[in-house]
Amino acid sequence: MADDLSAPLGRKKAKPARFSLNVAPDRLPLARLAFGAAALIIVGVAARILLVNDPMGGRPVAEIGVNSTHNANSLAGDLAKSPGQATITAGPEMPASGASISMVGADVPDGAPAGPGSATVPAGSVDAATASAQGLIPDLLEDSEHGAIPRMSSTGITPFDAYAQPSATPATAAGKPLIAIVVTGLGLNATGTSSAIEQLPGPVTLAFAPYGKSLPSTVGSARAAGHEVLLEVPLEPFDYPDSDPGPDTLLTGQAPRDNLNKLFTVMGKFGGYVGVINHMGARFTSSTQDFSPIMEELGARGLGYVDDGSSPRSVAPQLAAANTVEFGRADVSLDQAASKQPILDQLKALEDKATQKGNAIGVISALPVSIETLASWAKTVEDRGFTLVPVSALMHKTAS
């Protein structure tokens, strides 16, 4: 009573607080509740780690009877009973299904070499038994990011020696004039390439551009038909890029490693060639600084170089001599006028050149009229006292 009398007028005595579940949401102690829940989870995980022996950590586990005889390995069983007494036998190796070589021409024989001493593998040089279906010899190939590129073997055999077709040479011809003809631009047109392989005699050398399709099998077919093969390398002409030899053209003023990278790119397109021949390149072949690293690489890899004779400013003869590269230079371009009679006139000029100096090299493109005219001329060339030979027979090393 006294308390009530002493309380200020207008105020009521505060009532004692009572517990109630009806608490406003904005007044719940959420932080405390979250902390408590996290603490419970941590305690639970720690307790499981300490008290439960489960090395698999809850991963699915399947029990397998290792002593089961279902699908038992009979060889393992035999070895368990009689150690060292088991005999392993294997059936003949089966070739991979679907693997094939697209041969150019139905009458072209298989591309595999016959063995040492055959047209593609000279005796005592490399192991012909390991040659691929295209007649390529592993000892003469180097794996690179650009594919397999030619190299000299560990015993010093060169691709030039291994892939050169056997024939008469100036030293063995007994004074008889020798003629070599190189057909360029093959591999780009399937019909023209097939015609060249089928219609031209084996001694005619075929030069393939690095841009065609199915080049390994096509080149293998050409070599199997007796043709010697060259790789065309695109080189910068004076009016580049108005005249464009194609992708990966070697250019003047470039770092040597860049031009060598381009060289390796085209070299990896196919194999089995004795050397390379320039495609265009009047500017490049006149630059000693740019051309020298390329010729040095050819010498190190045992490849020859044929100059198509289109540029009088080419330093190829001097660089080939400096790097002991097998070298040949064309004497006559046969189809600058691409019609039958002018080609026949140039073939007569080639015969005259061979008569004067004992041998001569001609270059002709893979145009249909050129192939047809050359095939007709070749049928009677022997009757006129000349011997048709692959271009390697007229190439040589000259000491610098």
C-alpha cells in the first residue's frame, strides 16, 4: 500500500515479465542460434572422426570374391600350378581394318620396295624390310611437329642415295647422250597426276607440289611405277605477292628459323623424294643471306637440289657446292608456249643440248598438252640415240 501511495501520480506499477512464445520475428536472437547450430555440426563431425573406424570415408564399397573361378584366366591358372611351364602362342597379325592406299591408276603396282638392290632401295644401304607401304624407310625419317621429314641415317645413307632410281650415268653411258626431264606441278590435279604416272616412262622425274590431297599414297604410286620424285618448295619471286607461289612461301628478309619452319612444313607433306626443286623464287634464290641456311639444311639432311633454270641470278650453284649438295640445273624450259609444236621444238633443242655437252635436263609443267606431247616424244627418243634417265643421274656434288 505504501508503495502504491508513494508512486508518482498518473503512472501504473510495472507488471512482472512473463515468458511467452509469441516473440516478434525482428527480436529473435538469430546470430546466437546460427552460432549454436554451427557448433553442434563441428562437434558432430569431430566425434565421428574420433569414434568411427571408416577408412573409405563413406564411399560405396562392393565386395568381390577374388577366389572365384568365373571367367578365370587359364594362363594364370597354369602358371600357378606349374611355374615356368606355360607356353604363350599368338595368331598371325591382322592388319587394321579400313587401312588402304589410294593407288593412281588401276595398273600401278604396290608401292612397297622389293628389297635391297631394288629400284627404290640400293643394296647395302638401309633395312628395306622395315619400309612402309609407300616404300619409306624409317631410318631416313625424323619425327617432327610437321610430320616425318627426311634425314640422313645414322650410318650416313642419304635420302638422295636411297630413293634414287638406278640408271646410266655420264660415267657409264659410254658417250651416249643422256636426257633427264622433270615434270612439275603434280599432285594438284588428280586427273593430270594420274595421266603423268600412267603415260610417262619411268625415267621421267615427277615433282610434286606440297598442296595436293592424298600426297603420300599418290607419291607412293609414282615411285612404284618407277618414277623418281622431287618436292617443290615455294620461294619468293620478285613480284610477290602479285605472283604467289602458295602457302608457306619462303621469303627474303625473314629470320632463318621462320624460313626453316616453312621448309619443314612442306617437307613433311610426303616422303620418298631425292631432293627439292624451286617453285618460282627468283628473288629468294638471288639472296645468299636468305638462301644459304636452306641449302645448308638440305646438305645436312642428304637431299639434292634442282634449279629450274628460270633465274640467271640464282646463287644455287655456289651454295650447293659450299654445302656439298647434289645439284642439277635445267638447261631448257619445254612448255613456256603450251601447245604441241612449240613443245616439240623445245624438245629438239633439249636433244641438241644433250648432243653438245653429253647430257641435258629439261623442265615441263603438268599441263595435259605437255604430258601428252612428252609421252609421244619419249616413245622414240631411244631410236634417235638418246637415253632417258632420272634427274639424279645428272646431278653431282661440286667441292667448294
